Amino acid sequence: MARIDKFLKAVRDYDGSDLHILAGTVPKIRIHGRLRPLNLPAMTDDQTRSLLYEILDSEKSRRFEKNKEIDFAYEVGGLARFRVNYFLHKDGMGGVFRLIPVKIRTLEELNIPTVVESFCHLRSGLVLVTGPTGSGKSTTLAALIDYINRNFSKHVITIEDPIEYVHSDKRSVITQRELHRDTPSFADALREAARQDPDVILVGEMRDLETMRLAISLAEMGFLVFATLHTNTAAKTIDRIINVFPPEQQPQIRTMLSYSLKGVLSQTLIPRADGKGRVPACEILFWTLGLPNIIREGRVDKIVSEIEAGRGRGMQKMDDSVIALYKRGLITPYDAYMKVLDKKRFERILEKEGKKVAW
């Protein structure tokens, strides 16, 4: 057993999500969103390198030494899988291990509105799951792919860096491809995907212009494409995609995106008021008759109105989701205030309750 396995077991035992091992500091575990130090001394660079290199094979060692950073998956038998990132910093080497639960939870178990299951019923188009790092995007995507796997006979191709949740074939056939091991890049894998008879394609992350262009093109060609971005709202998501492209290409991309975009789920995780984990807040945008024109005209400011008009279909703004969690007593006033975009609106809600912003 590798020495790091004892640390990873502690992550599970403490109901944590991440392990931080960095030269020059005490090992820490993130528990319900907050980093907690272990009762251990700070680690030297030599100790850190010895511990972290133990689970690298020769190929991964070469990649790390060449690029100074590496992403990969690591599995502790009978415990869990972990998404791992190694890197260098001013005091030496570091590594972060993100726990990936063995069981793929349903949207209901994740407290994600089950109305987003409708994305899985689409035959084609682009669906984006967005949010900051650590907001549960991969977990939500795993739930959506598992829903398809349980309910439809389709061929699903996932392109990931690294593979996180492992899917076993149920009604569907799931082909999971990992960067560096199975394909050189997201873009290379997407270029080949159309030849592999897919119904659904999952892109772990749209990191660059070419990946975005290919994902949009595949959605236009009639495939259902799921992808992620690090944006906080539906409007910012559309702006982010358009602004990646040079100005002379943006009109064409707006047109392509107006035809292909079928929905956006933006999410963030907020600590529960009772200290027992975190709860998601979500913004949900579905395709509407007016959405293509909004995208083509660059009037993303109108998306909020589209969401408000679509409440009956299950659409919701991020602020409304956060405020609803607060009113249900699931999150504290402070955490709600820190997450809402319209802070004046939330202050008025507190004033009506006889409370004041005291932070």
C-alpha cells in the first residue's frame, strides 16, 4: 500500500473532499468547503516528493518533469477514486487529491432540480454545466450521463482529463477516453468523435477556442454535446464563449451558438447552516423561441428576462435559488449575502425580517 493511501483514507473518514499535500506546510483536508490542518508537522520538499512520486509510473514521471504539472486519476482499492493534480510552487512540490465517490448519485440525491433531466431527452444540441472550480460540475454531469445510461439505448463518448466517475454499461454503451492516455487533446478527440457513431458526447472542459468551435459544430451536426465552463451565470457563459473568438469570427460563432445552445445549468456549492456539508444553488436556462435572437444580437442582458418568463418550465436565476435556500433555513444570511449578485435586493429582504447586514 502506498503511503499516500493513509492520507486518502483520512479524507473519507473525515467526510472531506480534498487532500492538500504541499512542501513547506502541514497536510490539510477540505471538509465541507473549509481547509482543516492535520495534526502533523509541516512537510519538507524531500518528504513531499518521496510521498507523491511513489504513485507515479515512469510515463507520468516524465510528463510531470517535462511540464512541471500533471493531472491524473488514482484509485485506492475498496476506498475511492481521486482526481490528482501535481505542481511546483515556491517551496517545492505539491499535490491536491479530489475525492470522487464510487457511487454515482442521482440529481435528486445531489439536490439539483430534477427538471434538468429534460436535457437528457434532447436528441441534439449543446448543454453547458458551469460554475467555479469545486462547484460539483463533474458530479452533476456524471448524474446526467448515468440518467441516459439507465433510460436510453445510446452510445455515449466521454472525453475527460482525467476520467473521474467510471460508468458501467446499462442500457447505453459508454466509451470513456482520457487525455494523454487515449488521446492527445480534447480537440483531437472531438475531431474523431463524429466517426465513432456517438449519440452523446461529453467534453470534460472547453479550455480553448478550437475545442469550443468543435463542440458547437458537433452539436450543429446533430449530436447531443455536454460540456463545462468556469462561469457563474447563463449570460456570462454565452459571453465567455463568444469572447474567446477573434472579433472577425464572432458573428459566425453567434449564429452557430444560436442554433446549437439548448440549455445552461450554472451551479455553486454553499455551506449548510447546520455544518453538515454543502448544498447547491443553481441557475437554469432552457432553450426558448427568443434565445437564438438574443444570442445573435449579443443582447445577453435579456437572458435574465427569458429565465424569469420561464419559471413555469423550471427556469430560475442564481439569486432566486440562493434566496430560496436561505428562506428554507439551509444556509446562513452571511453565506447567502456572499453568493447573491444583487446584494441590495438581499439587504432589503433582511431589513423586512428586522435583520441588518453585520459583516
